[in-house]
Amino acid sequence: MARDLTIQQVAEATGLSVHAVRYYEKVGLLALIQRSANGHRRYSPEDVVWLEFLMRLRATGMSIQQVHAFAKLVREQPTNVKERRLLLEAHRDRVKQNLEKLAHNLQVIELKIEHYQHLEATGKSDLHCIFWQNYLEQMSDHKLH
């Protein structure tokens, strides 16, 4: 990757729009961006890596306020890593909880698919949801615990 990247190159490298890259800069999530003699922004590969990390934080559900707090800590307290670590550990724990909930919900969806497969194989109908509830209770004793 080139040392001086245009905003378009950064957008392509990160998957962000040019507008989003400018927004990240405007709201202070990026450090001061260098400018060429003609005033065009010039980004470094480090800027791209930083943006990609911020995108991962957002993609895993970190609020924009927390991302701002993290970026501020990086900028204003570069030698103090403890607060950043604590912030990331708290976020990691929330992500793990969300993954556990998703895994449980996926199991329930898989059970519903099995239920429909059973109905299809036996030619039975699913007229009453109470039968689904009974099936789920029976299967959850075996699979969800």
C-alpha cells in the first residue's frame, strides 16, 4: 500500500464511503490527517488500520460514544493503556454475551426447522402452535442444556 493514500483509496481499502471517511475525521475519530500542497487529504497505512479497527468495534456493537471515548484515550493518553484495556474488556464481555444469545436463538431456529421437517415427513399439519411449544419443550431438554 502506498504511503500517501487518497481518500478514495482509503474508502476502497476499508469499504467505507468517502463521506464516512470524512465523517470519521470530522468527529475526531481519526488523528489529524496530513494534506498535500494542493490541500487534498493524504492518509497513511496506519490510518487505514485504525479505521478498520474502529469499524470492528462498531460492527460488534460498540456505541459511537464508546468508540469516541476509546479514540480519545488513544490520542490524549498514549502511554496509559489500562483504561483502553478495561474499555475493550467490557466490550468483549458484551460481545460474548451477545454471541451466547445468538447461539441459543440459532438452536431454537434449528429446532423449528427440525419440527417442520418432521411435519413434512409424517404429513402432519401445524395448525396449533401449542404442538410447537410441546415439541420445543421436549427437544430443549435434550439439546439446549
